[in-house]
Amino acid sequence: MTKAARICVARIGAAHGVRGEVRLWPFTEDPLAVLQYGLLTTKDGARSFEVVRARETKDHLVATLKGVTTRDEAERINGLELYIARDKLPPTDDDEYYHADLIGLRAVDAAGAEIGKVVAMHNFGAGDIIEIATFKGPSLMLPFTNAVVPTVDIKGGTVTIELPTEIEGDTPKSAGR
């Protein structure tokens, strides 16, 4: 198993209706995959939930969790993140990674000099962004593309970063406009 023994696959949102349904924000490629994983646990493993039913809406699922039958119960679990064991997930293809496997890797440049450490992966809707805490200065937020991150070596514990020389649209406005 990789270094990330547990993976966050969903976050419970607000209650939906009066019968205990919740909004569920899955972090899986197939949103309905959360139905196939069996028991999902909180980060500390103290609580577990099973998704009994789910239906897709515009940008989330509306789910029924086993044992959650009232709106009050649903409201009390709002915001909980749900995890599964890493080994329950399917293996990744070449050039495909689970975000949790990237966090903690050392970021190096093409010459092997250390830049910093991967601290997070984000997706704000336009593609994945890799966040690197640098040794000097502010964190870097870079597009997770083959051009910027040409090499990922999970076993070696590194990602190679090719820092872009300019950002598209980052040119000064011409005078008179």
C-alpha cells in the first residue's frame, strides 16, 4: 500500500429534506462510486456511514445514509469527511495519480534542486492545481500539467517542476486602452 493509507472520498453537506437525506460531495471520478465502497469512516475512524441510496443533482449527490433518518440527525453530520482504505480504490493508470499520493512529495527542478514540498492539490473547476510550499517565499500554485510537472516519481518521493516563465494573460495592458 502507498503512504496514504486512507483516502477522503466524500464530504457530507447540508441536510436535504426532512427524512435524513444529505447533500454529498464526492471526490471520486465517478460520483456514484461511493455506493460501492461499503462503510465510509470519519478521519479518526470513530464513526462510520454506509451510503444506501444516492441520486445525482447538478453538482452533488443527494444521499441516504444508513441510520440517518431525520433532518436533525442529518444536520449534526454536516461537514464530515468520509474516508476509505487506500487499497479499496482501483489501481491508477500510467500518468494518473490520487491526490493523496502526491501530497508530501518533494518538489524539485529539472536539475534536481529542491524547491519545496507538495502540500495540497486543488481543483477550482478549470483543472488540477498543485500547491508547493517553498523554502523561501510564498507557496506556489501551479497547473498540474505535463508541461509544468513533467515527472512524478511516487516511489522516489519527488515531482519535477518546470516553472513557467510567464502566465498566459499576464502581459501589461498597452497604453491608451
